[in-house]
Amino acid sequence: MTKRTPHEIERSAIKKLTWNIVPLMVLLYFLAFLDRNNMAYAAIALEDGLGLTASAFGFASGIFFIGYFLFEIPSNAGTIKFGPRVWFARILITWGIFATLLGFVRTPLELYMCRFMLGVCEAGFFPSVVYYFTVFFPQKYRTKILGLFIIVQPLSNALGSPLSGLILNPENNWLGLESWRWLFIIEGLPPIIIGLIIPFIIKNSPKEVGYLDMEEKAWLIESAERSKSGSAITRADFLSGIKNKKYLLYALLNFGMVCGIYGFGMWLPSIITALSGGDILQVSLLAFIPYGLAALLIYPWSLWATRSKQIAVFAGISMVIAAVGLTGAVVFFSYSILLALGFLCIAAIGIYTAVPCFLSMPANISNGGAAAAGLAVVSSIGNIGGFVAPWVVGLLKDISSSNIPGLMFLALSLLLTGLMCIFYCAKQREGVIHS
């Protein structure tokens, strides 16, 4: 047998890791986003069925992130203590239960409670996956891997919008339940099923995987850039990540970015409805356009950022582009449906291409338990934006009877965050890829 060079061993290991880890994580994240965002397509039905105002709908959408915020760090500690195999199963099964229970709510209070508990149960999933990537992938590969992973965000909306539109057909009153109830039930059951089998299909560390040969395992384990495996992590490691001020800074920046992501995502169907006056199926098909374009461009943008090594600059440029897109949608809102939709497409591309470049920065600050804790801080505080943005946009719409003030709020959040990435983060060590 021909002896392989170190470069060949590295390429072979990364290829195997990518094919064995990323598709499953992508599927899980797809289901998470589907269950987070399906409320956006049930908005009109919920307003009619439960008597929700725009601000009450925004509150119901955003209260998910309050539960997420409160339990993000404790849940991520669970990943370290029990290992991803067990903890991912716990997260999936419990979030699936409450996602399904949303189909049986009878009052706004029950809706708020289920959305809050959905956030509690899903808390820790996203930073745990990002941490999981740091365990298996060296630093120079993380932006590209995160690019593949983050494709799920717009893709779940691109595929979820027509799927939700089909389920929400008023004729789908199976077993006497309204179609919006079936939306939550049908999309809530898959996480429960996958959660039951996931302990048998993932591993906690590179030492446990069977698809890498001895040379590939040795390269991965000995790589100076690889994060520590679970057995080496101590409570002191975890606490040091929580206390690291750099993670707090990225948490605040993540707040601005998340305001743009979730404010845009939760209100896009309503904005398109106002633009086109179409029914829910037509709206869901139109929503496919901006999300589909964003999904196509995330990985090429991540690849370009990786090759340039200036990940902070690329994150900032994306957010500035998103702010321009939202501003353009505001300007042309009352004049041209096609131009307004075109600018919303630009906004979607900017918002979603920013995510992998941005998240790879805090992922590169430290290793092991410190990285797990720090990423939980970034995610938990940042995701408060998921509560603030839908609620503020809904409140501004109630006050002004217009989507324009809310869109300007989102544009300003993204602009300030983008400029901070370009002029501050780009000068920090984690803002540049080091080979």
C-alpha cells in the first residue's frame, strides 16, 4: 500500500467527517427552524382562531427566546456533562413534544406557555452543535463547515414555506382539527422520532468514531487546533468561558444580528401579504424566492471568506448589505411590489451569508469547556434579539399601522452590527483565519 502524505491523510479525514457529521446536524437544525418559524405562516389563522393582535403574535413568537435565553448555558453544560449522544436526544424529544402540543392550544396563554417551553427544551442545541464542530474540525475548516450548516436557516424557510402553505389549506380539517393545528402536529413529531434513535448514530469524540482509520484519528487528535475532548474538560474550563469578556462582546453583536434574522423571518410572510395581497399558498411560494437565493449563496460566500481569511470583514459586509436591502424595501414598499421584493431578496442574502462568518469568530476564541460555555453565552444573549425583534416590529405595526418602522428598526440593528464587525472585530485575532 502506498504511504499517504500528511496532506492526503488530512483531506481524507475531513471528507469523512464532513459526510458523517454535517448532513445529520443539517437535518436536525432544519427541524429546529421549521418548528421555530412555522408560526409565521399560521399568523392569520392564529389571529382569527385565538384572537391575537399583531403585538400579541409578536410576543408569542418571541417568548420562545426567553425560555431559550434562560436555559441556554445550563443546557450547554448538560452537553459537556452527559455528552452530545445523550443530550441531543433529550433536546430533540422534549422540543418535539412541545412543538406538537402547540397544535392543541385553546387560549393565548396556552400558546405563550408552549412557545416558552419550546424555547426551554431546545435551549443549548445550536451552541452544542457549533461546539461539536470545534471538537471534530480544525479552525481553518470551521467557516466552511458552518457555511454548510447555516444553509439550513434560509433553506428551512424556503422549503418550509410551501410545505406550511399546503398544510394550512382550509380544507385540511382532518379529524375535526383546523389546518393550523395540523401544521404544528405534523412538523412537531419528527424530532421525537429522531431523538429516540440519535444515541445510536453519533459519537462524542474523534476517538470513538469507526469511519476514520488509525492515521486519520492520529492526525485529528494530535492537531494543535483541535478542541479538547469531553474527558479533559473541567468545571474551571467552563467557568472561564462564561467570564471571558470577549464572548460577552460577541453576544451583544449576535443580538443585533439575530434581531435582523428573526425579525425578518417572522414578518416576511406578513410583509409579502401586504405587498401582494395573495392567499397563504401564494405568499409561501413568494417567500421561497428570497430564502432560496440566500441558501444558494451562503456556502460560496463562506468559501470566499475562508480563502481571504478576513471572516470579520465578510460578516460585516453581509450585514451592511442586509441593512441596504431592508432600507430599499421600505423605500419602494408603496411604489413597486417587484422592487420591494427584490430588495427583500438582497436583505435575505445579506442576513444569512453573515451568520457562518460571524459565528466562526467566537468559535475560534478558545477550546474545550471554555469554548462550549462561551458559545452558550453568545447564543443565549444574542437570541434575546429573537424575542425583541418580532415583538418590537409587531408593536410598531400596531402603533403606525405600517411595516415600515419595524423594517427600519431591523435595518439599523444590522447596520450597526456590521460596522462593528468591519472596524473592530477585523482587528482581533479571531476575526482572521490563522492557518
